[in-house]
Amino acid sequence: MPRYEWERRFGEEFKKLSKDNQAAFLEAVARFVAALKEGRPPDPGLGIQQMPSHPGIYEFHYSKWGRATFHYASEERGKDAIVVWRRIGGHTIYRQP
Amino acid sequence: MNYTYVVPYETWQPFVEADERGSTSVAALSGLDVRKEAARISRAIPEMSRKADSLRDLQERSAQVKADLIDVAGQIIRVSDRLIDAIHALPPEQAAEQAEILGELEQGRKLAFERMAHLNPDQLWFWTEEWQAGERAVDRDIAAGVPGEGPMTGEEFLAALDAMRAESA
């Protein structure tokens, strides 16, 4: 059965999201959780793919502008995966100082 | 993957010339002409096929070169960020000695980011200074054993997120 964790920073960032972004993430991640539980590939609309030059980190799209990252704490990617959420942000992630 | 192949000019040139002269048309070609053209086109097919294969190889190589360039830009950004962090962590007098190197690193990072913007705009958010700093902070937390939450089942995870959403109201 898949397991889920989150890093401290993810929790802090989730709390700072707008209500709309929090709701959007919950809706999107519920689809991800259901797919893993049923052993089927996640919805392509979730944009899950490994980041180039950063082995092990995956991106996750929960809205047009909302992004999160996670890594697997297990070799398994399916029903026995351990998914660790790292970061989450809304549209402000596009700001480059 | 879809490939577009343009029929070589020499294949259809006779038809165009015939039309330009106004003396004949494709429909007006004699049976002999049609057979000759069909035979010529048939002979051209292997060459067309070879060119299509070459084009496909070229497209695949081009995609690989782009992936390699994205990888290099990402590596430059990550290494630059780590070194910039290291210089900022030095005592002020030692950091001042590294000011020139710091400037070069910042410039190199900026150029690599601009290159990434061109090559991989959809994932540019990940390469911003802010997002990269956060990823490094997560790595430091993991290395230091800073506790997060979990492990949880899917249902527990969704319930915990919902509770956290309610808390942050």
C-alpha cells in the first residue's frame, strides 16, 4: 500500500497557500493517491515527471500555475511507493529576483 | 512522432513545367507518360525513404542535444547556487576576498537561467533562485533528520492535509 510523508517545509508552505490553491492541491493529489492505490498510471494532467539535472525529484501540477515537488523514499513507484512531498507553491513561484 | 517529408522537386517538376507551357496537364498525359512517371516515382521511393530516415535521425539527435543542453544548464545553476551559498556563509572578511568569484558565479547563473528559459520554459519555475533555495533547504532538513509528517496511508494523508487546511484558516 502506498505511503505518504511530507517534509517540514512542505507543511509550512501548504499553510501559506491561498484557500483556492489548497483546495486545488487536495483535489489533484486525491487523484494521484487513487491512481497509486489502484496501481494505475497517474493522470497525465498532473504533469508528473522527473526534473532534469535533479535526479529523484518529480514535479506535480495541481493547477495551471500551482506546482509541488516530491521524491520517492522507496525503489517502488507503484502500489508500495513511499511518496515524500518536498515543496509546494502557487503562481508566485514564477518570480525570479 | 510525426514526420513531414517533402517530395523532391525533381519528382513533380515535369508536371509543373507541362502546366506552365499550357500545352498539357496531368490529366492530359498519355498512358505512356503516366507509366514513365510512375516508374520514375517508383525508382525515387527508396531515396525518399532514405531521406525520411535521415530526417528522423536528425530530429532524434536534435531532441537529444536539447536534453543535454537543459541538463548542462541545470547543472550550472545547481553548482553556482551551492558555491554562492558557500561564499555567503563565509566570515565577512573572507567573503569579501571572494567578491570577484561571487560576481562571476552570479553572472554564470544568470546566463544559465536565461538559457534554461529558452530551452525549457515550462519548467523554469523550478530553476528560480527561490525554488532552488527551498529544495536545498529540504535536502538540509533531510540530512539533519528534521522530522516532517508521516508515513501515512493515502486516506490519512488526505485527511491530514484537510486538517492542515482547516488550521490555516
